[in-house]
Amino acid sequence: MSETQLSDQYLYQSSLKSDPEIKVSSGKRVPFVIDLNQGSYQNGIITIDATSQLNGSEGFACLRDAYIMLPYKVSMKNTHATNYVEKHGAESFLYPDAAQSTKYSRATATTADGYSNNTAISTTFTAGTISATASVANDGFTKRLLSNPPNAGADSSTSWPSTGAASATTTIANQLGRGAFVAGAGSPGAIMGTWNYMLKIKLTDLHPIFKELDLMANPQIRLRFRVNQGTSAIDVDASRNMTLTGTTLSSDNVCPVMVASATSPNPMYNALSVAGSIAVAWGAVVNSLEPTIDGTYMPFTTSRLYVPFVHLENPQAIIFKPVKKVRYNDCYAQWFYQRAGIGKQSTQLNAAFDLQLSASVKNAKYVILLPFAEQPAFNFNVRIGSQQTFDISHDYDFHHFTNEIAKIASINGDLTPELVNGLLDYQTWSLTNRVLIADVSRLTERDVPQAIQVQGVNAGCQGTNMLVLVVSEQELTLDRLTGEILEYSTA
């Protein structure tokens, strides 16, 4: 086979081809369905019922491109004190902490909360005081600080001519729906400031099954999802140092608040003049500090599901063959508490763990272990039934990162964005949470439940909890004309 003139051959063949006329659709529209909450968002649960609203709509719906628009509000209340994957990053807040900025200390410090570096700007870090792998600042945290929405209700802090004065900033925020920061008052008991966000959540981010639901007439879908909602308390001591003292969650189980460093020249330096406390509340549409729905800075005050409809020029191919079978990955999670050591010590724990998962999972493809601490591990292995994934239990380091994670990304043509979007590279994986992955697809038998066992040794100095994820393949058969699910498999 000659390989010397392939580029010339390709150039010659492309010059002989004419571009065909493409006329697939005659129109496209994006109707929306409003939630059923009727103004009640205090419990953090949102229900959207599109089982009947979209029936009879003209054209074919594409649930793969559908998305949810959700107004979200974060408020800060002053109780005793005064004032104050890079793709879609700003709107999704997808700025993880930089791996090289991790700085662990047993006690809390002005430059860290005990686990992660919360410094945006620093002139005090030197090579003699921190690890050589740590940077001057946590650039992921800095990017999150820069993602704040523009001011509204007052003159723009950026002094852009296009945003104008107070009345114009409010109108622009309401018309565009890009979010707004509204400054409050510095008096005790007043709202110091409110951050209004308009979040766009794609259905494909909620579950991979939506990647397969491309064109369908008469779609029927009912969504019920829970959003993060709660309140955190921050205490301020006499030296104006802030401490996150407590969090009350009314929905979900994650605290989104991270207290920034108050050392000079960070943004929180000298922001507070006296000791006291601050409350931060967050929630969909409303929160506990501002329970009244306010549409001043948002174009609407409900959550909405937007579904694109395409008017096909010739849908005969779908009409003749309406039944479609799709395969998608589903995920089963199991939490293990204090199974790999407890507490922290100055020497290695060498705590062995042997985690037995549910034996009802079928068609398992990957097993993922997430240790909730920065831990090295060795003798890692996954057992499916009576077979081990690795012939020899390995110290899970660079060669396994390459063999497992890189292999999974390459065999599916880099279609797994979680593995190729830059959030997970070797340096990040080495210095932060060790995500342990085992490809078990060759050991499982179709439609046969098998026991899964995860083994290893925690070689770190810190005990850890563990979350095990089992990714399995499921099947779904649907009628693209009626929207009816004809057959589906369960894990």
C-alpha cells in the first residue's frame, strides 16, 4: 500500500465531489413547560410534568437538546457586622480547586480551611513554608470569585457605558436573565447582598439516557428533582477572622459555602470592622432569608423545561421504522462509612478495606471508587463473582491511571467528556482525590446479576469514607411516533 501521496489523493478526490443540497427540516421551535410548584419552593423539590402539555405538538421533539432554566438566589444577611470545562464555566460554576494548590494542615489557618487552599491572592507563600507542588493561590477558587454576576439596582461597578445607571442595570438584568448582584445594607439584621443566577441545566447532564432520545413525536416526560437549599452560619471573631460554624440543609446534602482567606491582600481583608456573625442562604427562586418571590431582576420566577421541536421535511424513514432500541449507561452508588481507617495520625494507617456491593447489578461495565480524602492506595482490585479484574493487585499509580482512564477514553472515541475535558488529568488525579477505576466489562455476563467486591489498602495517614459507583449498561425500546416505552431493562 502506497502511503507517499495520500494527502494528494485526498485533495484530488475532494475536488471531484459536489456539495449536496441539505434540506432536512422546514422549521424549528422551542416551547416550554412551567413547573407545578405554584410558587412553593421552600422544600427544594421541583416537579415539571410534560406528559400531556407536549402531546399533539407539531414536529418531532429532541429531548437530547432539552434543558431546564432555573432561577437561583443566594443571599447574605448581616446579623451583627458590616459590609461586604472552561466551556460553560461561568454559567455552570465549573471551576474546581487546582490540584497544585492543595494545602493540608491539621488545624485551620488563615490560608486554608484545613483541607483546601482558600487564598485568591497571596504574597506570603514561600518555598520554605509549603510544598513545592503548591502554587501561590488556588486559581480554581479565584475563577469562582470572578464569576460573580454584574451589579443591578445601582450604578454598575464596571462603569460600562452599555449598562448605564441604576434603573438601566435593573432593566437589563431582567431582560437578559444573565444574573445580577444586588447590594444591600450594612446595618445589623439587614440583607447585605443578594446574588441572582439563571441556571441552564441540560437533561443530558442529569442522566445519560437523554443522549439517546433524539427525535420523538408526542414526548411524555415528568421530571421531579431536588436542588440545593439551606443556610450556613459564619462567625467573625475580634480579629475579624471568619469561621464556617454550621450549616442547615432543607434540601440536598452539600454545603456550597467556602470562606475566603482574610489575610492581606485578599478580597475579604478588612471587609468586616467588628465581631459578629453572618448568615448565607441559598435556594431555587427563594431562600430562607428572602422567602418572597421577586421578579425584579429575572425575566420569570418559575423553573421551565424547554424542548426543541423540529419540523421534518420527510419523516417517512421514522414512520416506516418507528421502534428504536437504545443502550445507555446507568449508575448505582453505595456509600461506605469509616471502612478504611478513622482519624489522622503521623504514620501510615495501612487500613485494609473489603467492600461488598449489592449482588443485583447486571451488565456492569466500570467500577469506580471515590475516597473522600486525599489518599494513596495499594493492593487495589475488584472482584466480579469469583474472578479478579487485575491478575496482580496493583499499587494504583501512573501506569494504572494510563491503562484504565486513558484506555476508557480512547476505546469510545473520547466520547466520555468527564475523562477528556481537562478536569481530570494525571496531576489533578495524583494530588487530590484518587479516583480508582476498573474496567470490568469483560468479566460480566449479560443479564446475569453478579456480586461485586472492592478490595485494597489505605496507605495514607488519614482515615476515609468511600463511595463506590457501578456503571452498568441498560436497554430501552421506544416508539418514536407515540412516545411509548415498549421495553426496558433494570439494573
